[in-house]
Amino acid sequence: MNIQMVVLIILSLLLVAKIIYLVATKKTDKEQEHAVHHRHHDNR
């Protein structure tokens, strides 16, 4: 295996992990927002 190939694979894996992390954090943020919104309605 070439060193270039290994570096390329590692970079692509990091990129994929970063995208998954961003998507996951966005989803959790939306869920939290939704929960807060529900609580606000209950208080009314």
C-alpha cells in the first residue's frame, strides 16, 4: 500500500466522520428545540 493511499483513506474517513457528527448535532439541536416548544405550549 502507498503512503499516499493511506493518507487519502484517513482524510476521507475524517471527512465522513465530520459530516456524520455535524448531522447528528443538528438533529439533537432540533429535538431539543422541539421539546422546549412543547413545554411552552403545555404552560399556556
